[in-house]
Amino acid sequence: MLLTDPSSENQVRSLPIVVQKYGGSSVADVAKLGRVADRVVATRRAGNDVVVVVSAMGKTTDELLRVAADVGAAGGGLDFEPPRRELDMLVSTGERVTMALLSIAIQARGHKAISFTGSQCGIITNDRHFDARIIEVRPHRIEDEIARGHIVIVAGYQGMSYRREITTLGRGGSDTTAVALAAALRAERCEIYSDVDGVYSADPRAVPSAQHLPEVDYGTLQTMAESGAKVLCAQAVEWARRAGIAIYARSTFDPVVAEPRQTLVRQLEPSSQQPRARAVVADTKIVLARLRDDPAQPALPMVLDMLSTAGVTIRELSTEGADTTMVLSVLNAPQWGATRTELGRKVPAFQLVPAVALVSLCGGGLTDDPSGLREFCRLLEELGAPAQLLVASPLRFAAVIAQQHAVAAQQRLHEAFVAER
Ligand code: ASP
Ligand code: MG
């Protein structure tokens, strides 16, 4: 909002803009939504302009996807793939419910508020459905409403393609909305609220001794997110890094204080980045696949096309001679079951290894001393979960192991490499 600066009559100054994002568990029911409204109002009263990005309430997105699958299966059998365009039309409604309810809750508290969909706030994406990428943000309507003194509520996770189609940004994509808006609005800061008070050295649900990280640099967090950590979405971290936006990850359920327990995500000085392991991450939404190709009639190009259409992303891929091994993420492939059946039919040489998890150790300089990798493998073997695929780089050791050992592996690797003694 523009204010007249009392010290010089003719000058106008604007309030700092704070972008806040609230995840699904923070807005899961009416009572929680009310607490979020109180928090937003408190931020406003503290002298900020506030833009709030919301996720769908609780598990709404999963529920909508289940209904879509049921409707498809009832008419077309289990292998029917609901079109990704229609899935976008469907799941984008989840965030719209939250934005309208939060706007009502804030207005009920006596403050001016207005809600907008992603397309209304000028979030322009490429034309992929279900895992679109933001290519441009033109936040004119938000700026106008801020100037009119409104708190602006934005439906996260969605945008509009340059062909004017409604798109969504991939699971967890409300984080990306928040960071992209913070950058476009030149916000003072971007606060990401969830049910945990920041980033930990492992998922605290799997590793009770996981340590809270008060600060983490973009690179480490990006490696963690790309390895499957759910704390922040990888695209959001990448965007924050490029735009130099500091992210404050906090818990919605902590009291409103000036310095809550939180994780500050930012660029850290190289001197503070000792070569060491920082975190353990596990991902179970992955698939290990092997392809022995026929050089006379290579199937790899067709396999890649089919994976692309289904929204499967490649985590790792290496080819030697006729043999290709890949680790695939199926997080944004809601029709993966149908794609898998079709791949099996068209490319018999494409073999899937069932029930695996990818366990990663993230940090920096990890390969400086190869004995670290030796220890990593030894610990997994000791657990009866030998690496079926092993990838090592300075930023990350990763192993594909049997899914049933994922929790034990995280605990053991955390204790051996990350925990401070
Ligand atoms: N509601 C979407 C999801 O569950 C987006 C988000 O929460 O960020 O993936
Ligand atoms: Mg969600």
C-alpha cells in the first residue's frame, strides 16, 4: 500500500511485501483456516503488505485424483488414463476452495482481502499439463489490489499456459507459486508454513533423532528436494536460488513471535560449507527400470517418449552399450499404472524392479575421500539392503534398495554420517 511519508509531504513510500505460503495440513479444517487468518492479520498489523499463497485443504488433491481414477475405471477399465488436461481442471479447484474461504475469514476479521486464481495473477506456464513450469509472472492485478490496501490471497499450484489453458505445477507446486510471486513482487521475504518448523537432517517421521537445521544453502536443499525430500518442492528452491529470494520455513502451529524456530534458506558463504554430509533423504515414489536394447531396432527413443507423455521424470539414467538403467520418479505421473502396462506390451525388454526406494546422502565434497562410499555400501549390506544401483557424486551418494528397508537405512546412514557426536 502506498502511504504518504509524514516526514516529506509529497513523497510516497510503500510497505514491505511479505509472501506467506500455507500448505495443506495448515488449512486442513475450518479451525486451522481461522488460525491462518489470525496469523495473516497479525503480519498485516505489523506493518506489511501481505500476499498469501494457499494449498488445497488437507488431502483434497489426493482425493480428487482418486475420484478421477474411479470415474475413468468405471467407464474404461483399470487401464483408462484420465486426460491430464481434465485432471488440471479438477485438481486446480482444490486451491480455489481454500483461497475463497481464507479471504472470507480475513474479511470477517475486519480486513480488506481478495482472492485470485493463478491465471488471474498472471502466472504464465508452458503448455504441459499436470507438471507445467512457470515461464513468466505478470502480477499486475496483485499490485493493484495491494495499492488499494487489500491482503491478496492466491490459489497456489496453478497457472495458465500461453494457450490460455489451466495448468498445474506438479505435486507440491504451491511452494513454487510462492517463490515465483515473491520474486516478481520484489518481496521482502517468502515464508513457507507447514506442520514442521523447517528443514531437518532427515525426515523426523522416519528418523526421530533428525536434527533441525537453522540454516541451509540453496544447493544442499535443492539436492535434497531433487532426491525426494518433501519439505520444499525442488522447482521452488531452484527458483529461489536464481532470484536470490530468502525462504523462511516455519511451522503454522508455533506461536507468532519475531524469531520463531525456523530454517532460513539462502546462499551461504563457501567457507561455511565444509565437505560433509548434511542430510539423509528417501524417496519411495520411484521405479528402477532396465532396458536391454536391440541395436538393430533401438526401443529407447520410444520408451523416453512414452515416459514424457506420462509425466515420468528421470532421476538417473546411464547407458552402456545396449544396456540402459534408469531411476524414474512417478510423482507427477498419475496414470503410471496404465503407462507401465502399455510399456510392458510394446517393449518386452523394458524390465521393472518392483518395491524399491531411493536412499540418498546429501552434502558437499562427499567423493573427496572414497572411503566414505565404501562405508555407505557396507552399512547398507549390513542391514540386508545392498545397493541394487549405486550413484556417487560430490553432492550425493544414492542407492536403490528394497523398499522394506528404507526406514532402517535412513536411520543407520543418519547415525553414521550426519548425527553430531
Ligand atoms: N495441493 C497440491 C498437492 O497436494 C499442491 C501443493 O500442496 O503444493 O500437491
Ligand atoms: Mg498438498
